[in-house]
Amino acid sequence: MATIKHISSKNADYGAAEQYLTFEHDEFNMKPVKDEAGRMVPRKGYKIETVNCGEEDFAISCLQANMQYKKNSQRQDIKSHHYIISFEPRDADDNGLTVEKAQKLGMEYCKKHFPGHQALVCTHPDGHNHSGNIHVHIVINSLRIHAVERKAYMDRPCDTQEGAKHRCTASAMRYFRSEVMEMCQREGLHQIDLLNGGREKVTEREYWAKKRGQAEKDILNKKMIADGVTPRQPKFETEKELLRQSIRSALSAAASFEDFSARLMQDYGIEVRESRGRLSYLTPDRTKPVTARKLGTDYDKAAVLSVLAENASRAAQKEQAGQNHRESVIERLKHRKTSGTAPNQDSIQRMVDIPAKMGEGKGKGYEWWAKGFNLQQMSQTMIYLEECGFSCPEDVDHAIQESSDRQRALSKEIKSMEKKIADNKELIRQASVYRKTKPSYDGLKKVRKRERYEEENRADLALFAAAGRYFQERGMTKFPDLAKIKAENQSLVSRKNAIYSEYLERKTKTAELRRVKTNLDAMLRQEYKPQRRQEQER
């Protein structure tokens, strides 16, 4: 799962970049980590190289180039660009990725996509979160010292000229992501689709805000625990995460877009705005709305309307199914009252522990009610035991064990079918991607200018290759029959729903048996004290 991110810097001290790459830094405040003697602690196991710097080091070479072309002299000028390519931690064990190999890939990537720039390429064996992900830092001077050939992401004539500056645009980042995907495909490394947004997008700023907030909350929670107070909320949540939760909550209960907007405003004070077919959300404590693009694809207009359509369809089906059997509120109340007088139809409740409740401060009225309630539950328990043919407590234990075993077996079967359904959905998605991008791959065989065609259709070719690799990993040599897979999924869903109904019945039965067992144990433990009758003497 290799990713690439970009950071632009206005810092005129180019040596600070090299210092960050070669010495340990606190990732929260970005200050160097020092030992007991006050000296900076060097990093371990890293590889570092320079590009287009001659015999000078990176910082001096960049300063000389800036003076020669009279660029990067203003405070607001972007002095350098920092690109970070992070590889999947599993690549080290599964695919033999090492620091040396990653450094080689980073050097090739830098020379290919940032020609004419002075660069510093450094590979670290681990990240700040100690997950074991090997990653490559590429720091380039924003000034170009050599004229270069035009690349696919360059849309202006100055992007190739000597003495011009590097521009990182949205189209450029899309190009860089597709190149990372192609590199991982070529080297046999783990990779995901970087060209389409994630369902829940977490930006670099939000990630570090959550890390800092959680660190502060952990300190506060430790003080509370030391004082004997249990923290109510041990997990820190950012404003965007709270916004996502509010949107999900309102979306799950709404059946139309108007209802969705009204629920967000009424329950959370969040205003939904729409502009040019895109949604944004304005919270009460902000003056500028948060766009759906910054939250993830699950919160854009298409996803929201899709969920609302599913909710409306589900509500209509439920309304149609219960239309002929709906009872009025009064009739339902009467039915409950009538059924409550019939012990065989009423559910058995646990008996009340009267001494414990009296110790909590309950009064005589509660004691009188609890005694009558316990007598009723005793009666219903004995009737239940007689109806089920239980002659001893061991029979109840055996019934509980049998019912719970069946419940667990049904739960395991449901989870297995859910996994199979999810796998089929992923197979359908990959097959759709394969079919959609295959014309681009077929066109590659017919064109004469292969390199130009690859640059123009790089995204489709990368997705086609990823889909093909998906099929190869599963040993599939023929294109799957989508109609057959969809029919299988429908059959699995129907079967799962039927099994789920049985699972709920078994769950209710097990809970009822446990209540019967609890009441039976209480009845057997209860000690009856003999009462003496006092006769009145005349």
C-alpha cells in the first residue's frame, strides 16, 4: 500500500532538511531529540544521496543556484518541495523490500520525475509510529537549474525551462500517484488505488491533530484515574471525526435529502450546503464550511443520495409488508394488557433480590410489590418447567448449553456467508474495472507512439493491471460470470436472512432459559422460616 504525499516549504535554511533526515526529531514539535549530553541523536539504518549537486552538499548547492538565477530571495517564496513515498509494512516480509532497494527506487523516481532539480534522497527503515514501513524522502530545490524535456504533468512552457520553478498542481499529484502505482506494480509490491478518494479521508493536519490531542488526553486521563475517577471518554476525536459521526447518524435515519438536512440542523446545528453539485457542511462553531471532499467519498452528494435511496426503498418495503397487519395503538395496548394476565404467554422475568434492594434504601411499598412480583415469577417459572418437561436443574443446564451451542453455530455460519458476500462484491468490482479499462489496454497494442499513449492512459492501465493481478492471485484464468456471481449473492443474502431469523429466535430462547435458571436457583436457595401462629386466649 505505497502512498505519496507532498509538503512545500518556505524555509530558506536548506540544511534544516538534511538535519531532519539524518537526526532523530520529535514528530509533535519537530525539534531535534538530544541525549543526556545535549547532542543530537543520529538516525539509524538510513541511506542518503544527492542529485545534481556536484561536489557540494545539498544546502550550499541550492544557495549558489538561487544566487545565480536571483530566485527564492523573498520570504513568501517556496524554497523546496518535500515528497514522501511510504511503502506497505508487509512489503519487507512478503516481497523482500529493503532499505537499499527502496533507496534505489527513490533515486530512479527522483531522476525520472524531477529532472533538472537539485535533490536530496533519503530512505528511513521505519516511521514515527513504529509500524515498520520503509519510506523514501525526496527533497528538491524549487529552482530548476537545467532545461528538461516536457513531462506529462507539465502544462506550461516555463515548466521545462532553466531557471524556472517547480509547481506541484493537482494534475501533477495525480500523475505522481499513478507513477507510484506503476512502480509498485513493476516491483511486485503491495498497492491500492491512489487515484480515487478514500471513503474516509484523513489529511496530514487531521492526523497530527488527533495524535497530539490523544497524547494530551492520555495525560489527563492518567491524572483522573490516579484520583479514582473513571474517564468518560478515553479516546480523542477531532472536529472532522465528530462531523462524520453526526452525518452518519442523520443519514441512517433519513429517507430524503430534505429530511437529512433537517435532521442535521435540528440535532446537531449543522447546515448542509450545495454548490456546483458538491456538498459542504457548516458546523455551529465555524464560519467556513467543510467540503465533503475533505471528509471522504462517503459524504459527497452521490454517496449521500445513494444511501437515502436505499433508506427510502427499505422503508417502502417495510410499510408495504406491514400494511395489512398494522394495529392501532389502542389495540396494541389492549393486546399487551390481555396477554399480561396469561402466564403461558408472558415472558419470564428475573426475580427481585429483595434484601439487596432494601439495603439500597427501598421502602415498604416496594417490598410489598416485589414479593407479589416474585410469587408471580415463581409461578410462571414452575409452569414453564412443567411445559418443557424439565424435572431437575441439570435438565435446564443441558437445554441452555444446547441452545447456546446452536446460537454460536448460526452466528458462525452467518459470518461465513457475510464474508463470502463481501468477497463476491469485491470480485464484481474488480471485474467491472477490468472490463472498463480493457479497451485502453487493447489500444496499447495498436498505437505507434507507445510512451505517449501510456502517459495519456496511465491511470486506466494501472487499474487494468491491478485487476489482472487480483485475478492471478486467486488463480482465475477465465473472466468470471458476473450474472452467476450476482445470483449466488442473492441466494446467500436470502439464506442469511432466513438463518438470521432462526438466530434471533435461538438468542431469545437462550436468554429466556437463563432467566428460568436464575429464578430456579433463587427458589432453591430461598430459606423459609417457620411462622408460629399465636392463638388468642379468651
